[in-house]
Amino acid sequence: MIVLDASAALAWSHKDETTPAIDDVLRRVVSQGALVPALWPTEIANALRVAVRENRISTEIRSELLANLWRLKPVVEEIDLEVVSTRTMALADRHDLTVYDATYLELALRHALLLATTDKKLASAARAEGVEVLP
């Protein structure tokens, strides 16, 4: 299983962001599964809404992309308020991350899983914490 952040998942949605490495992440998610925090579906939906608003994609393409992402059937882990207030916040402070991004890092650390992200700052923080990063 892989912790899949929204940036990596959304890279499949935009042709200008898809790379062979991102395609490899998709293959790994299909074969191994993905673990995501409860904020992931909302983050994905919002990013695709913005893509429509900015005329990057149509509403029809957005619907298709959402359906394809939901077909991945990621395991969605509920957000624990105590974890957010302690471990997640500490990671955000230590690495100057948003709490949203620190949520993915905390999840990868707690479950000892790889983290798939295209976010350079999050990837750097993950490596500093000893988490293997894809792509």
C-alpha cells in the first residue's frame, strides 16, 4: 500500500503533468492499493473544480476524472483530532508544511508506507523523516 497525496493523483488528470514516473505510481497504486486521509476526496474535487474554472478541463472531463480516481478505491483513514493536534502539527512546524501536507506525511510515517507526491516541499520533508518518496 502507498500513501497517495492529491498532487500525485491529480498529475494523472492533466496531460502536461503526466510522466512515466507518475504512470508507474498509478500502476503501483492499482496493484498495491492506496491509503489516503479523509481530506483527500475533498482536495481532489476542489482541485478539479479549479481546473474547470481555469478552463484547463471541461466539466465532462472532470466527471470522468473523478470517476476514474474513485475507481482506485483508496482506503480512506479518518482524521484523528489528537493526531492532528500533536504529531501532524509538529511535522508541519518542523518542515514548514501546510497542515494538509503534513497529514500525508504523518500517515506515511505512522503506517511505515511509501509516499507518492509531486510536491517538492512535502517530498523533501518526507525524505528528512526517513520516508521513501515516489515518483
